[in-house]
Amino acid sequence: MKKQLIIMFCLTIAVTIFLQFNVFAEPAERPNVLFIITEDTHWKVFGCYGNAICKTPNIDKLAASGIRFEHAYCQGSACNATRTSFINGLRPNTTRLWKNPQRIRDVLPEGVVGMPELFKEAGYTTIDVGKFYHNGNEFAPKQMLAFDRIEHFGKPEGWKGPEPILKFPNAKPDWDKKAKPRTTREPQNEEQRKRLYSDSYGDSGLEQENEGDWRSAKMTATLLEQYANDKSSDKKPFFLTLAQARPHTPYISPTKFATLYDPEKIPDPAAPLSSLKDFPYIGRTTGGNPDIFRESPASPKEAKEAIAAYYGCVTFVDDNLGLVLNTLEKTGLDKNTIVVLIGDHGVHLGDHNMWAKYSLLEGTHRAPLIVRVPGAKENGKVSQEIVEFVDILPTFIDLCGLRNPGNLEGISLKPLLQESVAKPWKKAAFLTDQDQGQAVRTKKYSFMEFGNPKHTAGFEAALFDLEKDPNETDNRINDPAFADVKKELAELLHQGWKAALPPHAAEKL
Ligand SMILES: [Ca+2]
């Protein structure tokens, strides 16, 4: 009897230990990833970022169930530069890519691997819907070959993958409704035609279901449904990236969105010319915007119309994303899918009399970033820490168990997602641009050094006190009261990103 009791006791202990440590359990199921990239997105355009006019209920719902980063910064200001940077977790000085016409295949250092390659290598199904790399099928064919599916985008040579999940009929816009280019010039070639066409806003002349952005969203929703219905035992997790071409220029959207916002109710753009003191960027304040208002600066009425049209594009994108995010929820995939949403970079919406995205100012390099990791402790909160888009790949590596290629120039955001009291974080965000120069941004100040000869003489650098002057209108670079701050920020800029890291991250490098 005593022997039986001892055996029972030992068995109970063994079972308890087994349950406690679950030593034979399968490794935890790896999460899926849905990575949503919108274009040229002003950091404050979504409702959840404080915009009281532009309606984005679906994005706001995502932010409310995830973590919204108030101070998120991209590292390059054109599509090609920022995308090559965040996809590979490297800064433009390392990727050697700053401009849109540069081919990634010509400049990216040999051996660099980014998101598609690392997810594929880790056994994920890799899916691209819409633009991922800038002109990826031609500029980055090797990288694009790492996608198992490519939808709604050109395929690189030699790519073999399944037929499109959905096929749509060609759709011609209703030319009577369609917004006309603002120029009267006749385009001489296709490139000029695109340029002139980008300088327009209003109605796209297309029904929503004939728009590329809606079709991308519909394809993604269909792929998610198909994945959820797949009961095979060897199903892999997915990395799916979805692009929306809006709100890039031209600021056109289907009628119901294009007419949603009354231009008369749109406030004047921040930082009008009259407010600028010692403003160093004279070249950008006299027209010459590359995408819109190319030939002459916007009149106050045109500025409001363009912003209203931009908001229409943003609400259109939000509506499309609703289709995807609701499908994720409906299928239950949201329980094991990380969702990350970013604008690929920022944009000036008339502030400083600038449009488009080529500057070293907040408008250009601050952009939205929302991260939802199922079960993350900090879900529902807003992080005020300075984070950079170059941190996104290290975060995926950390959360999904991907291989770390060892060359990354960002740090995982996981501590900010999981800890209620975050460790000390990055001191600053960095931006470089081959033409414009370089900039650093701390919680209190922005500091930039211009490489562009168009700066105003005597203002080869700029320093803005963001707490007192969030719109960057009053350049304090020559103010003796800011001499120490100027010295400190110049040092930080020249030391570079490593010097701005928190100690726990710097130790790991
Ligand atoms: Ca872009």
C-alpha cells in the first residue's frame, strides 16, 4: 500500500511538471503577417492621429486594437529610398539608394536580404499584392522572385507562380467625370504625360470596384478567405503585403469619396509663407513641386480643394482596408496575424507652400505606423517613443523567428509592444537625402544640414524648436540662445544612428 502511494505521488509530481513546463509541446504556432503600405501619407491624416475632418474608421479601429506610434519616421523621402530602406532594414547611406530612377539591382550591395527572402527562407508563404519595391519587377527582380504569389503587379522575368486569384475586366474611366490635369501643356512623351496627369485632383471617373486599390483589397480578402478555408495539415504561415497606390498624386478617387469633403470647410494649410522666419528652403516655396502644383503655386482656394481631394483618397483607402481587416476578423485569422500598417513616407499638404515629399522637414519623413500583435500587452495604447521604419524588419525577425542577417540598422520594437514601462528608447530619428542633405529629429528639436545649393544663403543648416514651433517656421540656427543645442544636435547627426540607440540595443550590435 505504501509502495502504491509512493508511485501515485511520483506520477502526480511528473504530470504536474509536464503540465507546468509542457516540455513535449510543439513549438508555438508562428504568426502570419499582414503588412499594409499606403502611399505618401501625411502623418496626421488618419482620425486616430488626430484629424477631425478626414474619416478613417477602419484604420482607427485597427489602431484602437493595436499600438499606434505617434513619432514614427522613415529614412528616405522618395518611394524607392524609403521602401528599399525598410524592406531591408538598412538606411539609404547603406543601400546606396536615394532616388526613384535608381535600379535596386544596380546599387543594393551584394548579399543584402530583406523581408520576402527572410520570410520565404523561414518557411512562410510569401504574397505580394500591389507595389512593394518601387518598380520591383524591373528594379528588384531577384527580390521579387522570393514571392510565391504576386497579384496586381508586374511579374519579374522567370517568375513562376499561380494565376491571379481574381480576374477583373478592363475598366475605362468616365472621361466626363474625370478630373483634368491642371496644365494646358501637351505631353511630348509618356513620362511627361504621367507627370502632367499627376498634377490633378478630384474625380477618378471610375466606380470603386473598377479601381486598382479596391481590386487589390478584394484580392487580399479573397486570399485570406482561401487561406482560412484551407484545412491541409502542412499549411505554412503567410507573409502578405498589400499596397494601396493612394493617397499618392493624382489626388483622384471615385465620386462618392471625391465629393465627401467640402473644400470650404478645410482649414488653410499650416505654416503659410507669411509665417516663415529665416526659412532655408527657398527653392521649394516658389513652385517647382514635382508632383502637383508644378507650374505655379496653389491659390488658397486650390490648396483647400487639393486637401479635400487628398482626404477623399484617404477615406477611399480606409474603405478598401475595411474589406481586408473585416475579412481577417470574420475568418478568425486576426487571432494569429500580426498587422502592420505604414505610409511609405510623409507628404507636404501645402504647409510651407510645399506639396509632395522632397524636403528634410517633418511633413516628409514623419508618417503613420500602427502595429497590432495578437495578445500584445500594450495593445490599445499610443507609443510616444521615437521609432524608425528601419525598425520594422528587426521587429518581424524578433516576432516571427526569422534569421537575423546581422547587418541591420534598426532595432526590434517588441519591448514597446510588450512592456508597460518601456526601457529607455532611441534618442533620435535620422533622414538622409542625396539632394537635400541630412536631418536628425529628437523629441524636442529638428536639425538639418542642407546639401542642396538652393538653400537661402546664410542658412546652410536649420534648427527648429518643435515644442514651441511644431510646424517648423522659425529657424533658430543663428540664435545665440540655441548655440549649445545646435552643437549637441550637430554632434548627434554626425555620430549617426548608433549613438542614438538605447543602451540595451547598442550592447547587442
Ligand atoms: Ca510613396
